[in-house]
Amino acid sequence: GLIPTGEFLPVAGTPFDFNEPHAIGERIDADHEQLHLGAGYDHNWVLQRPLIKKFADLQLAAELYDPASGRVLSIHTNQPGIQFYSGNFLDGTLRGKSCQPYARRSALALETQHFPDSPNQPNFPSVILQPGEYYDSATEFRFSTR
């Protein structure tokens, strides 16, 4: 369960479409099989570009904006995918700063990466590194305000 099938699915018209800004919680409980399986967002997004292998080729993968503070987080990477996890399994048992509990969906993670289960999916970019080959990866987290 929860392992990729190798199929690439379009996001247009689904709760997974963040091509235009949406509040993360706006559609997280929509009636969609993938949201039910993951108890929210816990999915890899395919970035619409070819696999890039040079540090200089960073491209925008995601941007988060907090209208209350004006803070912006922009994530640039040379990876082909980004995993978005919406804290679905946080249950308040872990505590953070000032002993505040991490409640369900009170945090998120954005992880630039190759696609999950790539070695077993022929449609996915290869993650196999042969002897003598070199691999590099770059991700920049850029903070600003609006």
C-alpha cells in the first residue's frame, strides 16, 4: 500500500492541483481516493521539466506564502520530484518548542527527491549509480517577504 504504481496522473481539476495558489487545508479533506489513502497529502509531485543534472539548473519547485506575516518560502531544485507531506500522522505525542504538541496537520514537509520506488518503476528517472559515476543534487530554500 501507498507505493507508486508507475502511472503519471494529471493534477488539473483535482485537490492535487497547486498550479495556482490554494491554502493547503482548502481541499485536503476532499472526497478523493488518494487523499483517503494518505490521510491527507503524502504524495510526490512530478515537476514539469526534464531531469536536470547540474547544480546551476535549479528551478522553482514550490512556493509557500503566509498572508498573515507576509513570509515566503521558495524551493528551487534540480530534482525531478517533490514529496509533500501534510503532517497527517502527527498526533500530539511529540512536542516542539516551548513543549507545544505537534498536532495532526500542524506542520508540513516538502522534500525534493527522485520518485519513490524508482528502482522498480521503468517509467521513472533512474536512480541507479554505476561504479565511477558521480551524482549531485541541489536544493535551495529561499526566504523572503511580500
